[in-house]
Amino acid sequence: MRLVLIERFLIVFVSDLYAHLHSRFFWVWNLLLVGGVGFILLLMWPDGLIRGFERPLVGVGYGYALSSGLILINLHLIEGMFSFADRYSVREWKQYGHFSMSEIVMAKALSIVVLNLVLIMNTIPLGLLVVFVDGLSYTMLGTVIMRVLVIAVTTGWIQLSIGETVGRFAWLVSGIVAVILIGALIITQMTLWILVGISMVLLLDLILDFFGLVFR
Amino acid sequence: MQKTARILAISLMLLCFISFVTHALTLDVQMGFDHNQASVGWIPVWMEISSEELPFQGEIVLSTTHYNILRSQQRQEEYRIPLSIPAFSKRQYRAVVWYSGSPYQIRVEANDIVHWENQIQLDHKGQLANQVLVISDHGTGFEFLRQNELPTQVFYSQPRYLPVEWLGYQTIDTIIMHDADLHALSSAHVDAILNWLVPGKSLIWSGSGGYQSISSPLFRRLFPMEVRLKQTLTFSESENLTHPLLNSVNQLEIWQTQVEEAHIWLAYEQHPLVIHNHIGHGDVYFLAFDLEAPQLRIDQQRHWLFGELIAQKRWPRTATVSMDGLTAKILASGVWHGPSRYFLIIMIILLSCALIGLFYSIQVRKRNVLLLVFGLLVINGVSFLALLLVFNDTQRSVNRLMMDVAFIQKHPLSNRAIVEGYHTLIVTGVGDPEVTLRRTQGSITTLAPNADSLFNLLTTIVRPESVSIPLHTETEWGVAGFRTHYVAELPIFIDVAQSGELLRLKITNQSEFSVDQNYLHYEGKWYVLGPVLPYQEQFFIMERNRFGHSSLNAALPKIESLLVNRNSPDVLRQLLEETVLKELAANNYGDELWLMSVLQGNGFQQIVQLSGAGSREFYGFLLTPISLMLKE
């Protein structure tokens, strides 16, 4: 029976999503993220004094901790410790499922968006607590979450490309990317549209292989 | 026709000329007192601006530099006074500004164009134990006061330059009115001098000058008595030798006065020579004779007289009147009432448990993944509601929290106190606060050395006619620091008596404030006394050299246990109290008796008010010189 495009897309998407959600390691990720962000907040928690005229830094800490944690998770650097048995790579989907690259990549990209949404939503209660200590306003919390979501999703997309193209030394490249991204996040005001642009180019390259056309 | 054309042409030329004319403005300025002399503190500024051309609207900007402790840098501070002047006219402006020793830049500007600019380098005088202001038309004649045993600084001012706010006289201890044309004094001047006098200052009115002096409204408010014509007294040789003032005086012209005996401080037979009256806790003296009389022109006699009058009731002065040096510590100690670290730990544990629960449902019990979405929504919703329920009130109060640290000085038996308030206003979220101060009792200064730039209106001066200042914040987070000076009712009375080795102290607290703790400085040592509850009276008896501590640091209670949460508001309050008390104790009190009291309560809300919902943290530090009450 010939499947229509949307069905093939949904098969990859749901399969990838379930592979994560039904894995205990995804929940370990969740717990590590909550614990890590919580630990950073504990370190930066206002000590009961209004220091000078500055707003408590805990809001900034929340944003940085969440972004850094999600970068590490999305670059699969924590994953080395675990294995997601039910998750298939792009290559496997293409080889065994006979799906097109565009269907697989789009489905996996959407799956990354949903998984990051779940991860971020788990830490929102901590963000709300930060609002109650005046580390962030509600508007700023919304902005931070949107920014973190964009960073996390684009990092996930970059990792999708790295995982499929680099091969054996993917963890090394991912490590370098993580250092660059976290460094850029903390040291400079990372401009999101550059990150979005890079990730879109890499995704398109996965689908169209135009880098292969150019550099062959 | 030709004539009309000529008139039109001339009119056009005139119009062109007028339109090209710049605003010819001149500004006459006096800062501090005569010859721009001033000591550190609040000083009056008198400005007369005249426009020789078109009407002018703009601002007078007084700017100076203050060292900003929090930012560790010199920072430009400004007072801005709205200016409006019709064509070909003069107008006077007065202000009271804080002088820290740096020169002032004065400029007149409109639409960012500077029309007049000048720098005023004040003649900086050190702050001595006794600061005397002589209000006179002559600007001389009282240099002999500098030879007084008490180090004395003498300033002169003509009546027209006097400030109309009592704060402008804050650095002055004694005013001498001498041969001054007082017709320039307004009712605001009279109110200002009375407000300055009431807490316990002194004013001496010399009998020099004509009838216009003693018929002035200020004189009538100070001395409710009948003054008739002058008469000449003749002294016999045997009589005049008995009194230091009348030594070698044969004749003296005096004002005839009809006054109750209780008010006579010095008299010759039935003729009052020096009349005394109380204005609140202040003292006013009327010298019925002319100080310029040839027989009295010997410095020794005048020296004796003024030495006696000034020493009658002198406020011992603390080493630093302003708590400027403390501002950073006060602001750094803004107590924060948010959720504690422990709450965060509980939150992390609960969140982890909820995640494990979700994992168990989906992975082990194989429930639908939609449960995950539902579960996440429930976790977030429940946490938000729980936080709102537990911390909403706290957050609302933090949204507009005013830290109010009051440094209070008071005569032991006076119920009126001079309060120097340091306010930190923390505003988060929406809505601009407004601070109101009762004008008749004090002034808000917006020149807080540590005012935050986030509040864009903080540098606008509060004119005497203003009653409130709105603080507009452009962001969702803002902190303002400002200072107030005011006179407030504080019915806490202290009586002290010494008998042998024992010192007896009675503190009567008739105020709504609770006196948390009292510290007594006695012969160079600090003694810890107990608290005094509102509307109660407490006796304390001390034996000399027993149970005293050589420093206040040793006298202060210690935060003993390491297990104490050093971030709890109670502990922070204690730390703040310690900081301020140590700073105050760092002054040199010599062997004099001083009482330092820590007050707790709702602050002087009837005088300084914060609009809208919000909370107020009040820390009152009352410093009372009680040596003058000592009875054997």
C-alpha cells in the first residue's frame, strides 16, 4: 500500500517522539535539567538583601542555566551515557523505511521542537519562582522562554545535521559546537537569527545535499 | 501712502531686530551666606534673574558632583528649578541644596540651549561646635564670638537672602538679629525660622535699630510683650561693678518693656535688660539695649554676655550631622521578603517527584502520551496557583517597598525631634509611586547621592510649594534613594540623675514606637539598657564602671548560632541595626552622656507618606544628649 506524504511524515514524527518519551533516559534528562537549573538557582538565589540598585541576578541565571542545559541535551552530549534503543537515525529511516530525506528531516525537526517544549515546560515552575523573587517579570519570563526554545531547537537541528554527516567523530564536533554556543551565549549577546540561519542551512543541506554538490 | 509705507518698513525692521535678539539674561546668585560662605550641609541659594528683553521660560540648573559610594565614582547631581519670567522684569528664586564641598555650576537653559552659565566656588568653612548666623545689614561686628571657649563659626546674611525653608538654617545653631531691615521678611521666612527654632535652637535679638525692628511680625511672634519707647538708665559706681556686663557702664539706653517676671533673664532694678522666652524647646532672648552702645563696645563684656546666652542651652553636636557615609550600607541592606532557598529546594524535590510520576504513568503503566500534555499543564498550573497563594501578598509588598531609616536627634525633654530620613524605594511591576511630605514640617531632597538613574524625575527640585513628588520609572525594576529632613512629634522623654556611684535613668515612652533597645554612653563606656514598650515608663539604675563595655561592638548582642538563617528578615534587621549603631558610635562622644535608642514602628507616616499599596520598613535611631539633664 502506498502511503501519502503526510502519513510518512507522521510515522517518522510519532515514532521519533515516542522513542524519546517512552525511554527512561528522556526522563533522566528531564530530572537532570530540573536539578541543574535548580542548582544554579540555588547558587544565585538572592541572599535576602537588595544589593545596590541591581535586580537579583537569579533571572539571568535561570536563562543561562536553561539554555546551557538544553544545548548539552540537544547536542546529545549527555546521551553518550544512555541509549535510545527505539530511535532510528535518518540513515536508518531512509534505508529501511524507504522514506525521502525531506519527510524524515521535517518529521525529526518537528519532533525536536516538541521534545524541547516538554523539557522547557518542566522547568517553568522554577521560572515562576524566579518571578516571585523579582528576578524576572512575567513578560521577561515569556521572552526568556521563547529565546531558550529557539536556541534549543536550532541546536537540536544542528545536531541532526552533525549526527548524519560527520559520522564517527560526531561527539567531538558536537563538543566544539557546544563550547562555541555556550561561550557565545554567556560572553556575547548571541544573535538568534544567525543561529536560526545556520541551522536552516544545515537542515536544507540534509535534504538537498547542496554542500555535496558544491564540494564534490 | 508714502508715510504708511515708511511706518510699515520701520515696524518690519523692528520686528526683525526683536526676533534676532537673544535673551539677555543676568543672574545674581548667593549660595550659603554672605560672600558665599558655607559649611557642609543644607545651604540656602538665592537667585535673582532679570530679563532685559523678551519673556523667558526655561530652567535654572544647579549642578555639582558627589561621590557615589555604590558606584565608586564621582557623579553629577542636578537640581532643576522651573523658570518663567516676563519681559523687562526681575524675579527671585530660592532653594535649599546639599553642599558637600564641591563647587556648583549654575546655568539657565531652555530647549537644551544654555543662556547663562557660571561656576560658584563656595568659601568652605569647617563645621565647628557652634555655628552662628548674624542677620544684619552690615555684615560685621561679631568676630569676637570666634574667641569663645566653644569653637564658633560666624556667618552673616542680609534679610533678603534668607531661605524660606527651615532646612536652609539646618547648619546653624544660633541666630543673632542685629540692626537689620526686616521688611523683606515674608510670613514664609517667619514660619521657617520658627520651625528651625522649635526643636531646641537659640535666637538672640539685639536691641539695636529703630522701632521698625521690634514692630516686625517675627519679633511679635517671638516676644509677646509690650515694648514702649526708649529710656536712659544711669548706674551708680557701686552697682555697675557687681555685674560683668555693666562693668564700667555709667549710662545705657534701653527699650522700656512690660513683661512677666518669669521671662526676665537679667534686670537692673525693675528694668528688664535681657528677656527670655521659649518657642517650643528653643530659646529666644531679647537684649533691651543697643549692642553698639559706646559703653558696651568692650569685647570682654559682649563676650561674657553671648558666652552665657549661647551656653544656656546648647545642643551637643554629633561629629557628623549627615549619614551620607552610611547610605551605601543602608541601601545594601534592603531587606528582601521573597521565598527562601529552602522553598526552592522543596520546589525542586516536588517537581522531580511529579516528573517521576509522569514517567511512571507513561513508561510503566503505558498510559496515553496525551496524559503527558495534561500532566505538564497541571504541574505548571498548580505551581503557579500555589506560588500565587503563598507569595502574592509578599510580592505585592515587594512591588512597592520603602525602606525608611531615620536618624533622629532630640532634646531629652522635648517632644519634637529633628529627623533625617533615608528612604530606599523599590518599585517593580506597573504603576508609579508618589511620595508626599507635609511641607510645613520638612523637605524632601531629590539630590540623594545614590539616586538611581532609572528614575528620570529624581533630579527635579521640590519647591517649597510642592507637596509631593511622583517617581516615574521607565522600566519594570527601579530603586530610588532620597532623603528627607523634617520635624516630627516624638514624645519620648529622658530624665537622668546621679547620686554617688549610681546613675538613675528614667525613660518615658509616650509614643506609638516601641523602643527595642537602649545603649547608654557613660564615662567612655557603653551600657546596654532594656527596651521600653509604647506608653510605658522604665527606670534604669547603673553603677559606675560595672557591666559596661569599652566599645559598642562588645555591647551589641551576637548572632550566636551558625544554624541561624542569616537571610531571614529578623537577622537582617539585627545586622542593619548593628551597622548603623556602630557607625553612630564611631563618633567621639568624649565623657558626655548619650543615649542611643533603636525604635521600631510604622515610621512617621503622618509626615512622609507613600501612595498606594506597599509596605514600609522603618528603622529609627534616636540619639539623645543627656548630659544637660544630669542632676546631682
